[in-house]
Amino acid sequence: MLEFRTQGFNGYAVKYSPFFDSRIAVASAANFGLVGNGRLYVLGLTPKGIVAEKWFDTQDSLYDLAWSEAHENQVVVAAGDGTIKLFDIALDQFPVQVWQEHKREVFAVHWNLITKDTFCSSSWDGTIKIWSPHREDSIVTLPTHSCTYSTAFSPHSPSLLSSVSSDSHFRLFDLRTPASVSNHLTLTIPLHASPQGPTAPRFQQNPDAAAPSEALTHDWNKYHSHLVAAAGVDRHIRTFDIRAPGQGPISVFAGHDYAVRKIAWSPHLSNVLLSASYDMTCRVWTDGSDAMNYSGKMLPGGFGEELGRMDRHTEFVMGVDWCLFGAEGWCATCGWDERLLVWDVRDFIRGARYGHE
């Protein structure tokens, strides 16, 4: 396990570069993001450990970041003052572009993985905006009417955009549809809905799991275009099939002791997911889609299985990301303990046959 100390700054988000396996960026904030400056770290993985290649200070907290998919040196950040800043790490000090249309904190940014020429942002002001790095104003504004903690383009379609919000709903926007009254909104799923299948009796034994609560994070499965996962304050992770929104969650991951802050599907294995939580742990899960778990036992219908956990953080774990390159288990996490950790999930799997689907 490798470690880097973000001295004086609490980590909020971490992302591997899509171009280099040895480059990682961290968005961070002083004083836990409540008041004070932010800092964007650009870090390099070297034979001698993790080194800071560059950092950029900002006037307000940074809550999220996304690497450009078109330019290897550019990264966009989401700030607490409602601004979005684009930095070029080949330059010094100042961002190359600043956008300020959101009325409140910007909590998420995500680059379009297919067209590579646009990115999206979501804010506590109840809107999602789509941007081009070549334009001074936003291209589209999508209202959610709720504090929106997470937004992302589908990795399978450049026109599909999703979000989860404080009202406990997943929203799907299709930019190919007419804007009309719906503002491209094509689907809404209540995340707190109970499963309709064999999972229902076990799930209903936990009343907290069925109560509406703030959704903090979601992610698209990298192999199945219809599958998304979402999680938040109620500590449960759920997966949904957007082709059948009325059936409720198709699988539920229960185990975290506090809110789930970030989830990420594996880019290498279709049924593996990583989560970061306020309970100071990161956990590796299988959604059970292969019917058998990693110990060779049948999984109960609709329930995933925790494969292992990493508990080296000593404060809230806020960010997690998988490395796209090399061995399939490497990931990075950051948290409020002012630490970035780079580790191999295979070292924390309890007797599992990780990687054998």
C-alpha cells in the first residue's frame, strides 16, 4: 500500500488519469470543506513512492474533479463557491477557464467518455449543466429541483445523463429527446422502493432501508448498459435495471455502518463494485450476478456479497477510483484523514477467487 499525505487539506475526490497509470489527481478542502481554501493535487506514482508533481490552490473548497478525455494535461474541478475551473497541469498557478453559473456549491463533475468534448456538473442549486471547454457558457441546463450530489454520463451512450439527489431519486435524461416540458427527463426511479421479487421479505425486515433518504453517489456498470448502482445516507447500495424501473432494486448491498459516500464499478469485472463510506472503510462487493459467490456458495436472490474491506483510513472516506491499466485490482482512496492510499483490492479479499467470473 502506498500513501501520500495531503497536509492541511481533507480529501474529497480522487481520479486516475485516463492517459497515464502513474498519475492521480485529488480534489481537497481545508477545514473539512466547511470554510477555507481548496487544493488540487496532481500526484505521480514513482519507484520511490507517491510524489506531488504539481498543485493548484483555490479560494474555496474543491468537492470533485474529472480528467479531460481529450487532453492529457487538463482536469476540471467543482468548487464550493459555485464555480467550475479547468486547469492545465502544464501551466502554473491559474486555471485556463472558469465558469460561474451555478448558484450554490458544485458537488460533481463528469466528463463524457464517448464524445470526449463535453462534461457535466451538478449542484446544490438543483440543476445539472452541460459544458464544453471551448465555450464560455453552458450548453444545456437540466433542472432536478433537488440538491444533486452526483451526475454522470453513461459510458455506453453520449446522450444519456443521470443523477441522484437529496430527494432519494435517480433521474435519467436523454439529450436526443425534445426538451419540451420534461427538459429531456425520460426516467425517474425512487431509490428507496422495496424489491418486488424474492428479496422483498428480507429487505423489509430493515425499516431504515425502505425510508427515503439522501442519495449521495451513483455509477454506471461498465459492461451492462442497463445497470446502475446508487447509494447514500441509508448505508445501502442498490442496483437497478433502467429497462424495468418499476421492479425496484435488483440487488442490495448491506453492511456499511454509516452513509456510503462514493461507489465505483470495476472497469475490469462486470460484477464487482467498490464503495467508500463515512464508517472509515472501503468495501469490495460482488452483485451476485454470477449466481455463485466467490466462496462457491449460492447467494440469496437479490443480495450482493461483501468480498473484503480496507479499514486503514482514520476518518470519513470520501473518494475512490479504479486504475484502468495493468492488474485489475489497483485502486486509490482519499478521505478526511488527509491521506491518499493506493492499494490492491486483492490483498483484502478474504479467501475469495477474485477475478474468476
